[in-house]
Amino acid sequence: MPSDEELAAAVARGDVDAFAALYDRFAARVYAWSAHLVGPSDAEDVVQEVFLRLWAKARQFDPSRGRFVVWFMAIARHHLIGVAKKRSTERRLAAAAEIEELLSRIVDQRADTEGEAIDRVRGDAVVRALADIPAEQRRVLVLAYFGGLSQSAIARLLSEPLGTVKKRTRLGLQKLRTALASIQGEGG
Amino acid sequence: MKDVDPHDLDAYARELATLPDALASRSPHRLPPELRDRVIAAARARGAARPRFPRVWALASAAAVVLLGASLAWGLSLNRALADERTLLAQLAGSAAGQETVFEVVGAANATKVFLRAPVGGSGAPYGQVFTRPDSSQVVAMAGRLPAAPGGQSYHLWLTENGVTSLAGTITPNESGFGYFVFDAGHRGPAYASARLILQPNGSIAPSGTPIASFQ
């Protein structure tokens, strides 16, 4: 099976089959995120625009600078947050909070079942990593990343001092990195 | 452990890029299957249009230069050279017309599309789309997941506009169950009140039977 990076190189040469393969690998992620943040009706347009940007910009992807998923999700996030910012701040806050609540529920559910069932499906390494992050740190990460919220906005939302939010963000990011590295190390 | 600017999520882009996978794996929002064809068709439209048009116009320009130079060199009139250039351009456009029309309609920013759905839905149900443009009479119709048509039959697309129903064309699906055709509506910006895709004997002159997919 070709890697994401190999497929991206093929897309840069105009290979539609490679483009379709990358769509199959990543479209669900972009759609789910978009559906939560801007609603299912606009999510289809977001997915289409993000993948058309991939189609147009694939030549700009340089595998020596990092993995495809990082490059692609940055494109997706940039476009999606841009769309979301056209909505009211309250709506974006509510949507980001909904994502945070869903991920928290996932982590809690995993804890309840000791991960046995959940560990079988995709995304579990990340869920395991999230489970290793204290809830208050996880919350600021999710609000900032998925909702594109500034730390000031998060501080207002959570009624916490800005310094506290900054500290939680820093610690949360560091723990996410450590947890993912640890899990990847387990996987070989 | 290196301390970073807490504002800088970019420094942790590698780790953060994994989060959407966790969300997608548990989110109740599921990717609509029909979106795949739409996105790929749009990419084809953009991808095909970019290299082809410059190539066509480059060829046309080169031909014009050659014709003009030849006309001067051989003492032909400028009018004759321009006439030849127009003829050459028409021939070039004609040779690429089949595919380009599809992309010009489907990929247009102002394209309007209607979806044809099966009476009984489901992930494997046939479906179709009809694309129109307000500034064009060209219409693109396509359908997917069509069962193979029995011998002597094909899928007939009946469109109704201003109370008049007419046969737009027929689709014989390929081995993947996909087929499309382009037709001229006769006027710009057609707007259809209904569309029905029906499996009928070849040569049918009126809609008959249950549509395999329709739009009302």
C-alpha cells in the first residue's frame, strides 16, 4: 500500500486515482471536524474545498519537511477555521465545546471499558494519548486546535485567568507529545 | 523538555494533526458517500482545465503566427490568414470539445446541480446528478451505481421544464455502474422541475415505469 507521501507525489503529477486514495484516507476526518464546527450542511463544501486545495497545492508538499498528514491537516484547519470565523464567536465556542465534550466522553468511555473494545478501532492511539492528559489541559488544547479559539477567548469561556490557560496549553501540548511518543514506542 | 511559546500550536503540529482522527472515529457525523464522486469530479474539472487550455491556446497562437508569417512571406492577404486562423482555432476547439464541455459545466463556480435519488435509499442505491449553468445551454447528466442494463434497454433520463417532459438522453453504464452524457438544452440556464431516470427499451418515446432515481 502506498504511503500518504507517495500518493501526494502522484497527486502532484495529476494522478486522480491517488487523489481518490487520499480522499478515502482523510475525508472522514475533515468532514467530522467540519460538521461539528460549521454544521453538516456546510461541511460538504468545506471538504470539497479542502481537497481541491490539496489537488492544486500538492506540488508544494515537501516530504523532507514533514509528514503528509501534518501538512494536509494544516491546510484543512486553516480553511475550516476561516469558515468558522465568519460565524458568531458564541456559535464557534459552542461547537468547539461540543467537540471537547465528545472527546472527553470518548476518553471516559475508554477508561470505563479499560480500552478493550475501543482499542480495536482507528484513532485509538490518539485516544490513549488524550487519556493521559489531565482533563483541564485536554480541554484547552481541543478548544484551541479544533475551534481555532485564542487563549483569551478560552480564558473567557472557562472563566479562568489567561495565565492559567497558557500554562495548561503548554503542559497539555507537552504531555500529548510525550504520550504519543510513548505509544508509538510501544508499537515498535 | 523544551519549553515552547504556548501561543505556538505550530510547534506541535505533528501531534495535533492526529486529533481529527480521534474525532472522526467517534463522531456521529458520517461522511456522505456521494460526496466522493462530487469532489473527484471537481478535481478532474480543475485539473484538466489548467493544462489543456494553455496548450490549446499556445497551439492556436503558434498556428496564428505561422499562418501570419506565411501569409506575409507568400504575399497572401491578411484577411485570408485570419480566416485560416479562425478555422484552425475551431478545429482545435472541436477536437477537445467532448471532455472540456463536461468540465466547463461541472466545474463552473455558478453551476447548479440537482440530485436524483433512488426511491429506496441506501449506500448502494443508484443516484444521479444533473448540472446546468445559468450562462450556458449545455447540460451534463451523470448517474452512478447503476445495475447493468439488459440487452436492448438503457437508462432514459426524462426532464421536465415549464410543464414539458422530454427525453434528455440515455445512459448505458460502464462496468462500474457509471455513465454520463452532455446535451444542449436549447437555451441558456435551463431549470428543471423534475428529472426521472428510467430503465426502458431503447427507442422509448415516453417515460414509462418506475424511475430508478428521480428528482421532483
